[in-house]
Amino acid sequence: MSQVQTTVSPIDGSVYVERAYAQEADIEARVTAAAKAQKAWAKTSLEQRKQICAAGVEAFEARSEKIAEELCWQMGRPIRYAASEVASFGFRARHMLAMADEALAEIRPLAIAGFERYIRHQPVGIVLVVAPWNYPLHTPINAIMPALLAGNSVLLKHSSQTPLCAERMVEAFTQAGMPKGVFQYLHMTHQATEALIASPNIGAVAFTGSVAAGAKIEQAAVGRFIHVGLELGGKDPSYVRADADVADAVANTADGAFFNSGQSCCGIERIYVHAAIYDEFLGQFVELVKQYKLGRSDDPETTLGPMVRPSAVAFVRGQIEAAVAQGAVAHINASDFELDQVGSGSNLAGSAYMAPQVLTQVDHTMAVMMEESFGPVVGIMKVASDAQAVALMNDSDLGLTASIFSRDISAAIVLGESLETGTVFVNRCDYLDPELAWCGVKNTGRGCTLSKLGFAAYTRPQSFHVKTS
């Protein structure tokens, strides 16, 4: 196995970053430093921890332009959108800073004469955050910020596709005065990561990634009895009711399906449209998708960048070809999407670039409607009723988010209560609200981040029962 981690840019296939993998001695040294630093960090006041973390966020944002450029080259986010993730990083972090006092406050039961009783939130020690490449800034901050505020030290293992994101975060927080050893990164192999989880040093794990990788993370933690937060796959559905604002539904679901080239765990991958407005919706949707500009991520005009790597393109194309062979109808001609830098749509084979695709005449016998695609393709099905739509939306082994578009808010909420999903959206989709719990059901994983509930994973309750008289 190579001792060097290589990041190949999807923009042009060039090697953008190389980093040596941490060896066993390096990992042990950082774990030792984290354990020692955590003891002192936990004894500092919450107010001090908040001040340092807030300064770290500001230092990170001060480098926004450079970080956005690196993000663009590492994972292919169009440069016109890249800076927005730096902004999202700060937005979420500040919400968690504002929630910390309440989330970490002592819990006081009703008073009993002669006794003092309370519950304190104690840190779990070292939190290992294993972060993904698709949203490499605002996903890990969901765990990093509450873990640090709760008095833990954090080890950040980022995707090999986005190693600079880890380095920039740690650099910014260190610059802001974070004590040495409290927040560190490690570039590790999968095997080294699993070995670290299995060791007695880690107090909690926060992982975002595929279902298969989540199973390996969970297996590595077997017998450890620690919290393992798993945010895994999504096959998120949207239902457009007969009374929906069609133009609004088209704009939202198209953005939800194709932003980040469809590489979003909460992206829209299945759309169910009531028969009464199906033709109108489909016509507007296809016309909107045809307006995307496929191109290099470093081109400010690009609205649809490359996927993360050519193998991801091959997987999605395989789903599309299989669906068409089963009777699906493809509405987008790839040759309509010109790429001066790498050729036209007819000869994109072998690159990370892929034109968007809209499929109809699809059903749940097709992999494109049942298995996570994680790419710029969406299937649209006509339905006859709300009941049929709910049944189809629930027909999945994944459940992160689901959305309903309707002018009748009350009816939409009633339908939402029947959905097997972590978050129900009404008249919007593909969004994380930092004050709401972010969680999933079924194979999407377990645990939650964000909101006041998101702090619980990184603390353990300690009860005090004091007889005073």
C-alpha cells in the first residue's frame, strides 16, 4: 500500500495535493497530546471555550477566498458556489455557539428538602470526526463545534479527496488561540482509522459517508460501548401535490437534484408528481435543467461542475442505461452540453464530467429509483393520489429527508407525519437548519447533529445526589 495520500482534481485529472499518511507513531503521539490537552480544556469555563471557538471561526472566514479556491479544485464545486460553504460553516458554528449555554446547562430536578440534586454534562474525552468530501466544511463543523464546546478534544480525519479542508480548520483555530492538542487533524488510511476507533482512546465517533463505510465504522467500534454517530446514505423523495405552485416546485426540486452535481446526501433523487399537474411540471423541469452550464469548476460561468471522479460518473451512467433498457425515457441529450476544455458531450467518456439527466416512465423495479445515485440524475413518476405518493416515498431502505410541495400547509404536514424520514420539508428541500435535529432513519444511520440535541453525543450525564441535612 502506498504511504502517500493523493488527491486528484476532477477539474482536469491532475494531482492537486499529496500528503504522507500518518504512521502508527504519529497517530499515537497525536492521541497522547489530545488526551493530555483535553483534561485542561475541560476545566476551562464554557465562556472561554466559546470565545476561542468563535475566534477560530472568524480566522477561518478570513481565508474564505483561498479556501473556496482549494475546495473548487479538490472536489469540483463550481467556484461561483464554493465560498457559500465557507459562509455556511460560520453560520452553523455561530448557531451552535449561541445554543451552547442552554444545551450544556446543569439539569435541576424539582427541589426536595434536605437534598441537592443535579445532572452535569461531562465531556467524553477525545472525539474522532471522520468527514466527507461532498460538503467538506459544513458537515464536519456539525460535530466539531459541539464537541469542542462540551470540553472534548477533537481529532479530524478528512476524506482523502479534501485533506486541505482539515488543515485549514485546524490552522485557523490554532491561530485563534486553541490550546495545543485540543484540535488536530490526521491523514490516515481506512485501516488506521478503524484501528484508532477500536483503541481505548476514543470517546465518540462522528462519521458521514456511505452505508458500506458506516458498517465498517460500526464494526470497528464493537465492544467499545461508545457513541458512534452515523450519517449515511439518502434516496430522498419529493412529492408535488396537485395544488402546488408548479414554478416554485420546479425551481426547488431541480436545485435540490442537481446542486453539487447531485452529490448531496439530502439531494432530491426521486420526484413524485400528481397526475393533474404532471405534464406542466415535467415540461418546466426539463427546460430548466437544459439551462445548466456544464464546465470546469474554476470557470465562474459554470453551474454544474464535474463529479468527484470518473468512477462515480460510470456508476451513475450505469444506472441510467439500465433504467432506459427497462423502459425509462431520458429527456436530456448529453451532446447538448458542450465542454470546450474537454470536448463535447459525445466524447466525455473517461472524464469526471457528466451532463444532467431527467428520467420518466420509471418505477421501483429500477435501481435508479431505489439505490442511491449521488449524481446528476433524477427520476420523475406520475402518481394518482396522496396515498400513492406517501407509499412510494416510504418504499426505501433510506430515510434522511423528504419534501412536499403544496399550497395546503396543514394537509402537507399531515402527510409528512406519515413519512419515514428524519426531516420533513414543506415547500423547500435540501437544506440544513442548525436549530433543528439532523438525523435519519433506516439505513441512513443513527444519532443526530445540530440543534441542542446535537450536543448530547459528545457528553455523558453525571448525576449528583447530595444530602445537605
